[in-house]
Amino acid sequence: VRAASPSVMSIVAVELPLPYRVGTITTTDIKQQELYLTIPISIILNNEKATNDSTFNPMIRDLNTKYRSSDEFHELLLFLVYHKFILREKSEYYPYLRLLPSIRELGTPILWSEADLASRLSPSHITQSAIEERARIHKTYSFISSVPIIVEYFKQFLQSNGMNADDGLTLDQYLWANSILNSRSIWYQGKRNLIPLLDFINCDEGPATGAVHATTIDTIGEKQ
């Protein structure tokens, strides 16, 4: 994949029969090693977009000043929540965000109850690890959602978009964003990214073992 001129798009997103949701199909025959997708950096969601956003950056700046450190995962998570649940159709990323599964369509274990984890995963040795991970994420949400800086900024975000300022950051929103980032992120240059279309591609290996796809940045800093 590459984001550069001229653009290339040999795949499209389509609704698939149940139990699938949205996937990609090719629009032309694609040869091995052939470039099949170019994506502009401007439509990729990552931490850099969050820190450079004029509305969102003040909250990140205040958090980094208070805690004297940065948390790139939660900066991106909160940015994702902001665009998905507050800006909604007004978000520049809406064409992509509307394709993502809802919390009801996600099946990640952190969304299960502790009882469901025990019944569905037992007697596997990962059962206790899954229960502990679920508890850790819920505890992290309790902390994140009560940080005064985050609370105040989310009130402002909600108010400026005509929403109830008391809603704040909900558990469902946090769990949804956490699940999306941990299941759909694509890594390059040591950074986490949500890349439209690319994250809908099935990564199963084909006839050439190990040759699934390659993702790089071209010479002008565009996505490949």
C-alpha cells in the first residue's frame, strides 16, 4: 500500500453476508508485488493527528504538563472517542468511522462479563489472565474518566456540539475505542495507526508464505 500520486485503489469496502460485516474486495486482478492501494496521510488516525489538532491539543498539553509524561495510547483513544461520539457526522474521519463495528458487533473478551469469561474460556489457562485484563481495563477507565482535566475538556467538547455535558466519557465508549485500537491498529515506524481500508483486509497468508502485504512511507512522507 502507498499514499502518493498518482493514487491507486484496487480494492473497495463492501458489506458482506453474516456473520461478516464489512470487508474489502478487489476491483481488478492484482499481481504478486503489485501496488494495490494508496492512502493519503491526511485520512490516517494516529497520535500525531491528536496532538496537532487545534481543539484537542490543549487537553493533551495540560495532561502532559500535569503528569510530566505522555500516554500516546490514551491520547489516541480519547481522540477517537471525540471524533466518533461527539463530532460524529461532522468529523473529517466520519466516512471511515461509520464503517467500524459498533460495540454490539465487537466480540473482544474485555466486553464480556466476568461470568461469561469464566464459562466461555474455561478450562483454558488463559481464563484468569482474561479476567485480570478485563479488571485492569475497567480500573483504567475509572481513573481516566475521573481525571479533572479530561472531565472538563469533555464537558466543553459536548457543550460546543450541543450535547449533554454531564454525559462525559462513558464506559461503553472507552471499551469500544480500546477494542478498536487493540484489534485494528496497524503499526509502522513504531507508531499505532488506524488506516482506512487497510484494516479491513484479511491478513491470512496466500500461496506465497510470508508475503501478506507490505506497508511503508514513500519518499515524500506519504503512506505506502
